[in-house]
Amino acid sequence: MIYGDNRKRFGKITVIYGARNPGLLLYKDELTEWGKRDDLNLNVTVDKGDATWKGKEGFVPRFARK
């Protein structure tokens, strides 16, 4: 959870979150809410997507370099 009182102390935050496959992603409701925020850059990736996955594929370190 991101709390408003502490959040004001920081600029834009980048979160890189990954799992081996879409079924192993945790906190899906929170990730959806975080993705709607203007003050947070959310990157969700899986090592290997399935037929329904529309997001990024690849290991977290690949996205951390960007």
C-alpha cells in the first residue's frame, strides 16, 4: 500500500515487478491501482507469458537497466 502522507516526500517512483508466469503474479488488484497513478511508473513483466498475457516478457534485470 502506498500511503499519501509519506508519498508526498518523494518524486516519481519506478516499480519493476516480475514473476515466472502470469499465474504467479501476486497483488493483482494493487498492481492495477498502481498502474493508474501518475506519480508512479509501473513495469510488470513475466519470464514467459501465456496466450492471454498482453504485458511485457523478460527478466526483471532487463527492465532495470532502462
